[in-house]
Amino acid sequence: MKLNTEPNFTDGDAFYASLANIYNALSPEDVMTVNAKLVLLLANHIGDQAILEEAIAAATQ
């Protein structure tokens, strides 16, 4: 399996709105905590080390 970098949202605007609503209610420090938790939850959901490494590489380019 390969990292999917194509748009894959059923409703991208709704996801963005949910994320923005969370961020608006938090301090900068709490935003960092939520981001870290979200990354770990999604990484756990993906579970495949090779895909996770691809994602890390893509995110750091």
C-alpha cells in the first residue's frame, strides 16, 4: 500500500470547520497538545510503518 496524497475527504469543508472550531477555543499550548494527540490517533489508525514513514517524509519536504 502507498500513502494516499490525493483528496480523500467525504466533506473536507466540514473537517476543516471542526478543526478550526477546536483551535479557536484553545490556547496555543493546548493546540499543540491536541495536534500531537490527533497525529498519534491517526498514526495508530493507519498502523502501517512504511506508510507512516512516507507520511513523515512528505510532511517534512
